[in-house]
Amino acid sequence: MSARWIPFDVSLALTDPFAQFAQWFEEASRELREPEAVSVITSDASGQPSARMVLLRERTDSSFGWFTNYDSRKGHDLVENPQAGILWYVEPLGRQVRIEGVVARMSPEESDAYFASRPRGHQIGAHASGQSEVISSRAALERRVRDVEERYEGGTVPRPAHWGGFRLTPRYFEFWQHREDRLHDRVIYRPEGEGGWLLERLMP
Ligand SMILES: Cc1cc2nc3c(=O)[nH]c(=O)nc-3n(C[C@H](O)[C@H](O)[C@H](O)COP(=O)(O)O)c2cc1C
């Protein structure tokens, strides 16, 4: 058996899925350049799903957060349907984690604090880009950037109201571990009782 594929089982899993994720995240951080990169899956009111990568900027013991444009496709989806999925793959360790839950916006104060920590170029971009809208050309986009730079020249760039954080509160986790014999390990967590979680094994 390859040393990079470590067997996983209900008996080995931590009882708290956030702690389990933190452990896998720490192990992934030694293998990946950008372990924060995850796919976020949303769907609109018609049920049409869509997926895209984001960077997990916040991991707490009860939620996962990222920042984006509230007027983007995912932003509109999350207004129509505040349920979403997160998918994470760690190829060197043969691991996949699937998380499902309910999404809410972070508070304006939380988004302000994170926005203020971003490099100025990112702040300008957040104003200039109408994320997920059609634009005629790259030159037109660059003109918008120059306009924003002129507007805030010499001053701080405030957070645009259309930009901020989302936070997903999970109600389902699946930790998947590759096994060489293809009988991959799958451990799921579902809420049980007061703040507890039920752990079960799924067949591969
Ligand atoms: C590795 C990676 C990380 C990304 N991180 C973010 C992010 O944190 N926030 C964001 O809005 N877009 C991020 N993007 C861009 C999104 O994948 C996507 O193109 C954009 O958010 C528009 O998505 P939407 O039209 O589905 O709303 C990232 C893309 C990649 C490849």
C-alpha cells in the first residue's frame, strides 16, 4: 500500500467533523500550494446547478467562509436558494471532502474588516468588475479599473456594497479516502441530538 493513502474509518475519525476537516486541511497544507481552493456549488430557483472555485478564507468550528461579489451568478443563486455544497480534492493524499449546508451573508462589519486587509489592487478590482456580467473587451475592463483608480486616488478604497463574505453552515460532511484496492473509505457525518454528529460508513 502506498504511504500517501492512509486508511480511514469511522473508528479513526474525530467525532467533530470540523476538527476532522482541520486535521485533513493541515495535512493537505504540506502537499498543496493552495489548500484553500475549493469548489462551491450553488443552484438557481429553477434547480440549475453551477460550480466554481473559491478560496476558503475563513474556517471556524461551525462554518466555512469565502468572499465574492454578491451580484455574481453565485451571489444571485444564493439569494434564490441559500443551500450550497463545497467540494475539496487533495490529489497527493487521495482525499475528497464533500460538505453541504445553508449559506448566509457575513455581516457588513465582517466584510469591511476583510476588505480592508486586501491589497489595494484587489480592492480596486472589486469596484471595477461587475463579476459574471458580459463586457465588450478587456480594454473596456481596464478603462473601468482606471476610472476607479482615479476616483480613489490618494485615499482609502471603501468596500463596495456588492462585495462581501458568505458563510456556509454545514449539515452534512463526507470524507473520502482513496484505497489502492478501489474499496475506498467513505465516512459521513449527519447532525444528531444537541450539536452532535452521527458517523457512518458508505460503500464506495
Ligand atoms: C483557485 C481559484 C480561486 C478563486 N477564488 C475566488 C474567490 O475567492 N472569490 C471569487 O469571487 N472568485 C474566485 N475565483 C473565481 C471564480 O471561480 C469564478 O470565476 C467567479 O467567482 C465568478 O463565478 P460565478 O459567475 O459563478 O459567480 C477563483 C478561481 C479559482 C480558479
